[in-house]
Amino acid sequence: NNPEMSFMFVQLANYMKPPDEPEESEWAELREAQLMTLQLPETGMAVIIDIGEADDIHPKNKHDVGKRLALAALKIAYYKNIVYSGPIYKSMAIEGNKAIVDFDNTGTGLKCHDRYGYLKGFSIAGNDRKFYWAKAYIENNKVVVYSDRINNPVAVRYGWANNPDDVNLYNNEGLPASPFRTDNWPGITINNK
């Protein structure tokens, strides 16, 4: 009965077989529900989409889980002026055949964890709601997303799968971006209770 009490939680890790093509996912929808919980005051979430394991629902890397929870607690419960979260989807704008995605919690900037500098884990769709893997890059602290298969994009998804094992968008502080979608199309769990 204390509405000011802080509450920290861990978003679901990546788990199960990685997808060959973009697809709907109950786990992605549950992660989205967890992300929506951050709208409540005094809540913090540790994103662990980058440390899960395909064949074990409980990631072995507890150190990073604890570290990310501790950062959230320091910010939310103890009001420290620190970067405590990775990038969180904020908004999307369309420019021609490209979607420009903006984020909160970018810290000192966005970063791609890939030896060749390619962002992975993004998909894009047009009005037909058919998603295709997309190319993406960081520009002006935003992410530009496009595909040669989509001329008029309307939606972007990132890490939208049970096991998006290739997601690699972080902030410079080393905290991963939370999976997200820009659309509000009914998901596969819409009628579940």
C-alpha cells in the first residue's frame, strides 16, 4: 500500500529458436507489455535481450542482469543522475522510403555492437502489414531503417521475435535497446486473458 515504493523488474530475455523471417511472437508481445509498465511511476526495467540463450529460459549471465537492475535502482529509487537504461523507442517519422526512429535514453549517443558497423534485428512493413528484414544505420543519434522491398514504409519493428539473437543497438554506455514496434496492429495475443 505504498504508491511511492520503487519496483524494478527484468524484461524477458531472448529464448527459443531464432527466426528465419520476421514473424509474430507471443514473447515479443509480452516484452512489449513489460515495456508499457514503465509508464507507471517509480518503475525500472533491466533489458536483457542480448544475454539470453536459445535452449535455456534462465540466462546463465546473472552478473549483467544484476548490474542493469542496480543501475535502474540507483536512478529510480536513489535519484542518482546516471544513465540507467538503454535506448527506448520514442517516435518514428517517414522520409521517402526510409523510416527515421528516435529514442529516449540514448545516454551519450547510440552505438552499434558489430565489428562491421551494421545494425541488425530491424524489420519494416508497408500498408500490407508484411514485414521484411531491413537495413538500418545510425545517423544524427537516430536510426534510419529501409528495405529495397518497401517503397512506402509505415511500420518498423526491432527485436520482434522469441529469440532476436542478433540485436545490436546500444547506447555508448553499453546498455541494449529494448525491443519495440512502431505499429499498433492487433497481435496474436489480443484475445488472450
